[in-house]
Amino acid sequence: ITALDAARKELTDLKLAEAKTYVDRYPNDYAARFTLASLLLDAGDHQGAIANFQQAQKSPKVRISALGGMGRALKARKMFDLAVQQFQTAKSELPTMDDLKKDIIYQLAECYEGMNRQEEAINEFKLIYSEDIGFRDVADKINAFYSSR
């Protein structure tokens, strides 16, 4: 482990400890819960992240991001059916096709892939493709789908 890696881990641990202390002091600060949940997700504590993302959804300011975060945590635990619910809810609450909505749809499509539901996955990828052909590897996925038919 390099000195840089050690310093990064120390900083992550410090941020996590600060976020936990803050949330313990202000349990109804849902934006702070979102921050804590995001740090927990990055640290690999999916269960802790899910619990805090659930609470963070109570805030209109971070609701959609919390739905997405919860979906990512569930997806990381291979609970694809539960993740799909989170991503579908977030997708339906986003009116415009911005980068956040594209990310939500992409995550949703990956969940369908994880469930071997290729047709549904491709339908989600097509939504992104029709808006932004350059988003991540969507063009490659669409091209592979059509060339395999």
C-alpha cells in the first residue's frame, strides 16, 4: 500500500466518521443522511447505505438521488428486483432526459441484464440512445444487439 493510498483511506475514514457524528446529532437532516449513505456506499457498506438512503428519500431535495443511490446499493448486493423498483421510481419522477436520468436508466438496464431480461434492458438502453448516442457504451450495446439478430 502506497502512502497515497493510505492517505486516501484516512481521509475517507475521517469523512465517514464526521458524517456519522453529524447524523447522530441531527437525525432529521435528510441531506446529511444522503451524504452519509453515499460515503457508506463508496466504502462498501451496502446495508448501512440502504438504511440511510431510505431516510434521505424523505427530503424532496435529495429524493431522486437517494432513490438512485439505494438502487445502486441494492444492485451491488445483486438484489436486482428491488433495485429495479428504485430505478423505475426515480426514472418516473425525472421529467427531462438529463445526465441524472440517463444514469438512472442505464443502471436500470444493467439490472435487467443481471436478471437475464435482455429485451427490457435493450428497451432502456434505446431510450438513452435516442437522446444521446455518446452516453457511456450505449451505442456499443445497441449495435451488438442488432448485429446479433
